[in-house]
Amino acid sequence: MRRSTAHRTAVLSAAVLGPLLLGLCAAGPARAHGAPTDPVSRVYACSPDGGADARGAACRAAIAANGEPFTAWDNLRVADVNGRDRRVIPDGELCSGGLSAYRGLDLARADWPATRLTPGGTLRMTYVSTIPHTGTFKLYLTKPGYDPAQPLTWDDLPERPFAEVRDPELEDGAYRITAKLPADRTGRQVLYTIWQNSSTPDTYYSCSDVVFPQAPAERPSPAASAPAPVRTPASRPSADPSVPATPTAAVASARPGVGAGGSPARAAGTPSAPAAEATGAGAGPSAPMVAGGATAVLVLTAGAALVLRLRRR
């Protein structure tokens, strides 16, 4: 009698619990958990697994606004969206997917943990997932001029993703996604990732804060701000054709206080005497030399006349 009762109890338990257990097992693979860890997403950075990032000011504020820690960092998913992301997920709630359990991720701050990227470079994303599933990853980057101090809206994102990857393989517990980044982004931006499963009704959303180098400020070069120096022609061609001729002005400036040709440089504003005034109009001997020669001729003539007079006496 006892065996019969025990047998009936076992059969009844199997009949009741069997389908339930099978349903739970079947539901297990449908829970395609995942989130980006590189570039680090807000939900992972602020989770208990986020390490030092979770202790930063932004994450502490997000946890406070959330009311609880982001323990289930791999479960930010919304069912039955079916590609209607812009209609289902409200503006200002893109990072939380509109889920109240993740509302702290929507805080508009400029100090979220971020990953440095290169404009026009190669993005290598690591998207951790516990169970492999088919689906499409769509990657968006906020538009130029995005203001991190304002809530993220759909208008901050381009209409089309800059990369779309379908059914990547799961390797060592993560999807490895490679894509070329836009080349026109600077400063702090948000990398927005949408993973729409095709084997489940779920769509996953994540915000990864990234930083691109700022474009250098346009400053006039010294040559452009100052007038270009006036170059003088070369004084003489060099005897060696391989050695360039040296302009006179360059020689004068190379030796302070000395002008071209070794003469003392004149003070600024003192005009130079014309060459004709310094040496005479012609190219012959100077006036003092002519006067001295005439005097010598007169002396010689007087001496010769005196000698002739003495001989006649």
C-alpha cells in the first residue's frame, strides 16, 4: 500500500513538474545576456565587476539614482521591439532602454568612464555574452557637436549606423566586432550599440562613452603673423656652384654691428651716403692725390730753373 502511494506521488510529481522544468530549460537559451566591456559600457563599468570605474563619481551618482547596484549588467534588454527602436525607446532614456531598473545610466554627465579612440581608426569591440545567439549588431556614434551635458536623444544619433554586423561568432565568451570609425569626431562622444536577436524576441541596448582627440586650435604661424622678410639679391655668385650665394643682408645680420663687406653697420634710420659722394663722380684718383701731384711738378720746375741760372753765372 505504501509502495503504491509512493508510486502514484512520483508519477504525479513528474506529470506536474516535468513540463515546468522542460519549460525552464527551454527558456534558458533564450536569455541571451550580454553587454560591451571594451569600449566599456556604462552598465558594465558601474557594476560590481567594474572595478575602479564603479567607484567613480559618475557611477556612484548612477547607482544612487538607480536605487540599487547594476548587478545584472548583462540583462539590459527589451522584448518585442522588432527594429522599432526609435518608437519604443523614449528620448533621454536610450542608455537605460527605457527600463526603470537601469534609469541611472541616463544621467547627463561628462565624467562617465570612457575609452580613448582614434578618428578614422579601427574599432575593436568586445561584447561579452553568456549564451551564443544569432542576431545583428548596429553601431552608432553621436553626431559632431554632441553635448554630453544634455540627455541623449535619437536626434543625437545618425539615421544609419556606421557599422552593422550580423551573426558574429562567439569566441571565449565574447563577440569580437571590428569596424572603421568615422573620421570627423572629436572630444567626448557616445558609442551606442543595439543588438537585435533573431533567435529571441529581445533587443539589447548599451552606451559606451568614448573620447577622441580634440582638433588642434588654428593658430597663425609666426611667418604668417609677421611680414615676410625682404630678401636682397646675392652680392656675388659663389665660385662653387654647389654653394649658394650669400645675400648681403644675410651677411650683415649674421654679425651684429658689422655691415656688408666688414664696414660698421649704421644705426637704424641713418641714411647711407651715395657712392658717388664718397669717391667722386668718376672712377679716377681722388682730388687730394691730384693736388699733391701738381705741387710736386711746380717744385721740380723751380729747382731746374735755379740750376740753369747758376750755370750761366
